[in-house]
Amino acid sequence: MYSSPAVPRSASVASDQRFRPRAARRNVGLLAGYLVRKTLPIIGAGGVLLILMSGAWAQRPQPARILLRRMIQAEQSRAFSAREIITREDGKSIEQNVKRDPRRGVRREVIRPGNDILIDNGKRAWRLSRRQVTEGESKQPGAQQRLRELLGKLNRVPLTLQGQDIVAGRTADIVSLGLPGGGTRRFWIDRETGLRLKTEEKSPDGRVRSSAYYLSVDLRPQLSDADFAPPVSAPGRPLVKEKRRTFPTLDEALKAGVSARAPGWLPSGYTLSTVESTKERVTLRYSNGMNLLSVARLANPPRRLLKLGEGFVPLPGVGQGYFVRGADASYLLLGSLPEAEFKRIAESLR
């Protein structure tokens, strides 16, 4: 029987110690260089960095600011579908299916109350209701601008990491953000993908103003172009196109003949961002750097609002609104404010 020549143990060990680590390091270095040369032109340096860090993200929580930045980036780059519940301060809620594709847009199908469908492809937006199809400007550019503004403010706002939770069967890190004027907004951020799984806003006294969370999430949704295509009008459900004019100040809107009125009182820190005018309404949009507030003067209030009377009203696909009969017209207020502040704005419009 053949046997290999004996090699002294000391020589074998010395050989392993002298050559194997060096060869291993050389091979790893060659492989790493090859991967970088091949993948960098395709996915960029940021993509390579994300690949190298992907395991670490799923294993341990990250600092609050890093998590929030990652959440903002994920919302602009991840395709998914989800079942969502939105609950406002008075306890009433909206349930809807959400489909999001970074390239094609967003689709929201309201399950209750009502069955409206909202489609936004980044250029135009449509609302399909039982009565009509309404076409207008996309809301996505404004939302993306607000995300960029939030990114720029992350180093100037109080942020804390408040542990972890399970939402829609997924591990989420909880980040709390202090709001101007008091109160907090908390985000449940998926540890694996960075997606926002839940949002909750509290008033300075600790009451929950609003919350939104996913019951389920599909990270590999079967999306098609038809999901984001403009809805087709039908007999008895005509297509109504909004003609929108935008003004940077209230004075410019008034000079153009727009009937607009600013509230006599606003919560601290809110300033006017823009004035939008359509046939149906004139909307003054305010911001305090973190939250938005809209004051819309309605030309012809829907009968359902008149029937409900003053106070909180359900707005499918939007969240909560506050309806008020002013001295000269009816107004719809949109924002994340406590009821006392909504009432104070309403009084200033009488």
C-alpha cells in the first residue's frame, strides 16, 4: 500500500502558519477587489456599503438618527403592499389597502368606511368615488419635499430610541421625535428593511392624537401597471379635472382675485407655505417644520359634511379633518392637532 512520506509535525505546522494565512489573505483580497470592480459600476458605492452592512442591520438596533434616515430612504426606494389602519383622536378609524412602487406610484383602496380608491403616479392623482373620478396634481412631490426638510432637521430635533416592538409580525425599533410646541411623534421602523410600520402622535399631555399601523406587509407584492393606471370614467361617474393655481403668499392670491381668508389664530410656530386655488376650494397650507396644517375654504361643502355638522369628520384615505361653518363660508381643517386647537382655529374663522 502506498503511503506518503512522513513530514515532521513541526515543519507541517510551520508551513501552515507561514503560508496559509498569507494565501488566505491574498485570496480574500483578490475576491474583494474583484467584487468591488464588478459591482461598483452597477449599484454604486452606496449599494456595496449596504450589502456589506445588511447583516448588521438585522442583528442589532441602530442609533435613532440613523434609523430615521434609513426609514426616509426606504419609503422612497422599497416596493410593498400592506393593510393599514388609521385611527384619529375620537377613536374612529379608516382601514385601507396600500400598494407602493417607487417607479409607478401609490394606490390606496379604502375598505371602510366607504370604498374610495386613490391613485398617485407622481405626476397626476385621481380619486375614484361612487359619484365621480376627480383628477388633480400629484401629492408626491410635496411629500418628498417634506421628507427632505425632515432629513435636514434631524440634527436639530430631540430624538430617542425607545426599545423595540412587533408590528405586522416584524421586529421594529421605536424612535421618538419631539415636536415643536410639545408632544411627540413615534415611528416603529422595520429593522430589516427600514420601512415605517407604525406611526403615533401624542399631545403634550400624553393623549394619542392619531396613529397609523400596518396589519400585514408583503415585501414581494405582485404589482402591475394597471394598479397605477388612471381610472376610467363611466356613465353616472364623470371625470372631473381640477384646475389648480398656486401662490407663494396670501397677498398674491388676493391680487389674482382668489377669495381667501387666513385664520385669526394659529398654533405657535406655524407659517404659511403656499396657497392653492381650485374651483371647489381655496387651501392655505401651513407648516411648523414637522407638521402640516391645511385650512380649506369650501365653495360647495358636500352634503355629508353639512349633515355631520361641526367637529371631526372621517376622510377616507386622508385621516382626520375638522369641519367648521365660518362667518363667510365653510372650512375644512386638516392636520394633527388636539381638538382644543382645532376649535380655537375654528373660532377665529367665524
